[in-house]
Amino acid sequence: AVVEVDGAETARYSLTQDRTVRLEAGGGYNVLSISGRRAAVTEADCGDHTCVSTGWIDRRGEAIICLPHRLVVEIVGGEHGGPDAVAGG
């Protein structure tokens, strides 16, 4: 998981090691939790909490965005994001 603030990479965390990290960004904070090879923002002091509502991500290209704090957490490496469902015909 790559963490960016204002478009600049500030940290990189492996999804293979469970951890909880407090990220200071944009005058506030977000709590990044990594567990079971997936990541989520589980707490934040922003106004809308959209970042928290995003839930868990685990596929390359998936991201959690906190606009008030100008924070992006994106999954890089690993498996490509694929379809969420398969339609039969």
C-alpha cells in the first residue's frame, strides 16, 4: 500500500504484515489498518468520513481517498483488479 499526501509518496507498507498506523495529513489524521493482506482507513477526523466508508481494499489499483486531508492510499503490486462478478449467458 502506497500512501501519498499532496501527490507525494510519504510511506509504503506491505500487506503481508498486520499493523495500524496513524497518518498525519492535511492538518488532520487518518488511521490506516492493514490486516489479512488488505488495507482500510478505519478512523479519521475529516468532516465526511468517505475514506472510512470506502472499507477494505486489496487489489492493485484500488484506492482510498480522503479529499479533506489530500491523502491517497493505493494498492500497488500484487494481483490486478478483476471483475467483481461474472455474468452468465
